[in-house]
Amino acid sequence: MLSVGIIGLPNVGKSSLFNALTAGNANVSNYPFTTIDSNLGVVPVPDVRLEELRQILNPKECTPCFIQFIDIAGLVEGANRGEGLGNQFLGNIRQVDALAHVVRCFQDPNVAHVLEEVDPARDIEIIETELLLADLEVLNGAIEKRVGIWKTNPRDHAKEKEQWLLYREKLEAGIPLSSLILDLEDQRELKGLGLLTGKPVIYVINLSEEEYPEANPPCLEELKQSQIWQNPSQALEVVTISARFEWELQQLDPEERAEFEKELGITETGLQRLVKKAFKSLGLITFYTIANEKLRAWEVEEGTSAPEAAGKIHSDMERGFIRAQVVSFEDLLQHGSFQELNRLGLARTEGKDYQVKDSDVIQFAFRD
Ligand SMILES: Nc1nc2c(ncn2[C@@H]2O[C@H](COP(=O)(O)OP(=O)(O)OP(=O)(O)O)[C@@H](O)[C@H]2O)c(=O)[nH]1
Ligand SMILES: [Mg+2]
């Protein structure tokens, strides 16, 4: 399951966002360090295509993808040296796939800012520095544990040593590891190390209620001109929300909410927009299966082969993979069933080298 860790300074709206995303009830208050223990929430990924398929195919069961959000304590400057509550909580998000970095842009005299004034560029820099320092500490610890084995068995560990020392050099130079161009194997190993700057970041710009919904508010324009945004190490993914407002929307009954959203011109919720960005930044696509009247969505990395995709469902299916019957989402919507597409010759038979495409609907054949 895809997991996203929510980070940011204290009192910027992390738990408000978490609640809006998960319809949760994490504590929210106008003083810093409200959150101490992490909040965990799992929500279905909103998926318009799955809903359309469900209506056409009328399956007994319909299962979407899920996404997990982890809301942690606010980080402060010096968290890596044990200031605030920060560093120990970073441990809770070492294994997440992506980070949602909440940046306060809203002005509200009733909500204190830990550094008094609202200054999004400065705040981002503080958090990113803390992540770099925390990574350096973790990596140094890992290196220390391996030095012995690197000495006694240099040939077998040459690659690891080279990579880890490269990571350290980059971190010491203030460069987040996500900016390195790595092959798939190195990417997996980096993820195993649990280094935070190696993860894609989605900047969640938390606006005042009055500014929302606005894709390009003045504070974002300003941020884009600032130093920190100038030479981005990776494509910057940004979502603008108003956490408090989204939370209030959540509280309305569905009809009232739909009407209100229409009035304001809101076509997608914060959750939908955030999930889209998370999928994009991780290179994820969705495919669908229908078997025994069970319709289900699956997320995989782009470039995943048909047997690997089958392995998401069950490892036996990867081992015993024979072929995949693939139809396009559009064809299935138009003609209504797999059988009909077979009859029309619109179902393709694909072998083990086939790379699954976004929105494919697949039936796997496999040996038990
Ligand atoms: N005006 C306004 N206030 C907001 C918005 N989002 C959050 N707040 C307020 O900001 C305060 C802090 O919100 P929280 O969600 O508790 O912030 P947090 O980042 O989780 O804080 P810690 O857990 O203490 O680190 C609360 O009073 C929220 O109501 C917003 O979009 N607009
Ligand atoms: Mg909180």
C-alpha cells in the first residue's frame, strides 16, 4: 500500500490536513506540538475509472487501491540534535513512499507561528535542512556498522561502499538524494536505507479559507520566485489546499457538500489532487482485474511486466504466469463485458514481456 508521511513545522495544519484527507479525528489546536504520537489513517484512493467500471460490470465486490497517511509531530530547527520532538518522530516515516510537506501560507492571528511570522520559503528551508541532517546521522550510523565488513570483504561490497559514500558526500553538500539519477536496483536499496531526502516530496501549500480555491495564489507566486525554488533538484509537485476549509467541507452531508463545491467551482478534493501528485511523483499507474465477479484496482510502477503485475495479486500467479488477456478500459466501457470483447477480437493476448499500461483491464492465466 502506498504510504505518505505528512511533515512540516509545528502548527502549520498537518493534523488538519490529515483529518481532511482521512475523515479522521486527530487532535487539532492553535498551539504548537499538539501532535505527539503519530496518527495513522488509511483511505481508499478516489478512482473515477473504477467507479465507471463498477457501474458497467456490476461486480459482487469492488476494491479500490488504498493509501496510508502518517501525521507526525512538527519539526523545528535543531530537531536533528534532539530539539523539539522532531527527530524521534522522523523514525516513524522512514519507510513511507513519499512526503507531503505542509507549508503554512495562511495568515491567522489566532494561530501562533513558531517563528512568529509567516514565511513559507524560510520554513521550507528549515525543514529540508532538518531532513538532510537527520539523513546524515542515519547514514553515518549505517556506514559505521559496515566499515568492518567493507574492510574484510572489499570485493563483495565495493558497490555498496561506493554508493553510500556518494550519498554522504551529497548530503554533506546539502543535496537531497532524490536529485540523484539512480537505476531501479539502487533506488530500491536507497529506499531500504530509509533516508528521507531520497523520497519524492509534494508541497502542500496551506492557504487561508478566503484564498481557497486558488491554483496560483500570490503566496505561491512569491515562493516560486524565492531562492529555494530556483534550481529545483526534481520536478516540484505542488498542491494548494486550505486544510481547515477542506475539513469543514468534510463535515457537510454529501448533497450539501456537492452543492457548495459546485458553487465554488471545486471539481476535485484535496485528497484527489494529492493522490494524483503522489502517483505521478512515484511513477505509479493503475490497472484493473476482474475475476470471480470481483473488480479490483492495483497500483504498480510504470514499466512493470505482466508477470510482476500478477505477482501483486499472488506470488503463485507470478511463478505460474502463462499469459495476460488485456482489454482497454475504453473498450470495456463501450462493450460492457470481457466476453463481448473476446468475441469482437478486441482482447489482446500478451506474454511475459508485456509492460502493463495505465488503465489496462487484465485477466491473468496461470499454472497452479
Ligand atoms: N485559518 C486557518 N487556520 C488553519 C488552517 N489549517 C489549520 N489551521 C489552524 O492551525 C492550527 C494548527 O493546526 P494543526 O492541524 O493542529 O497543526 P499541526 O501542524 O498538526 O500542529 P502540531 O501537531 O502542533 O505540529 C489549528 O488552530 C488549525 O485550526 C487553515 O487552512 N486556515
Ligand atoms: Mg498535529
